[in-house]
Amino acid sequence: MVDYFEERGINASEDADTRRARLESHIMRLMADFNLFEELGMPNQLAPPASKEVVNSLVEEKIAKSNSGKCDICLKEYEIDEITKVMPCKHKFHSECIDAWLSKTNSCPLCRYELPTDDKFYEDYRKEKKRAKERDADIANLHNSMFS
Ligand SMILES: [Zn+2]
Ligand SMILES: [Zn+2]
């Protein structure tokens, strides 16, 4: 007789956390594939704060000369000796301004470049949305290669 667990591809010795993690990743995948995130209003919600670690690792730059432009968060001109932070997208803001911004949401106020977050649910969502998009592109490519 085939073992109940074996028959269903279940590893009976798997611990509860591993099983839960596996279940969660299946659910996230299904949600992405069936556009259920959209039904929950996910894309319209404010993304979670950027990861503190990432924010702390942003490169700081001291303003060395006048006419260095302005901060697009507080809209004030930079003054000499003010400390700014540079995002990976190369956009620059006052340190305090961007720190406060990134404690609310994870993207650049100018171009929406997204920093990693500490929110596991959001990160899974992002990963699955990316995968679903790539899958759609693959299907489109396959379709084009077959019918063109
Ligand atoms: Zn500012
Ligand atoms: Zn940017």
C-alpha cells in the first residue's frame, strides 16, 4: 500500500515552518497568476517603508558649492555643507527629507525606483508579479515564434 503522504508528494518529516513557507509561496504564485492582487487593490496601496539597512547604506554627499540644485521633497535649494543622500537611481535629496520619505514608502519620489523593504508579504508580491510578467512575455514570444 502506498503511503498516504508519499502518494500526495508530502514530506511527512517536513517541519511546520517549512510547510507554511511552501504553502505561502504557492498562494502568492496563484494570486499573481489570477490577478488577485489587483482585486485586493494592491497596486494602489502605498508600498511599505524601505528596509532600514538599505536606507542606512545609501551614499551620502555633502553639498560643496552653491547652485547645486534643489531637493525635490522640501523644494528648497541646497546650501553649502548640507548632507544629501543619493538613491540608486541617482536622484539626490536632503538626508533628513529622504529618510523621512523612505520611512513611509520604499520608492524614489521622482522616478518610483523601488528599494527593498523588510515586508515579506510585499517582497513576495513583487517577486511573483515580476515572474507573472515574465511568463506572459514568454507566452507572447512563443506565440509570435509560432504564428509569425
Ligand atoms: Zn529636502
Ligand atoms: Zn529616482
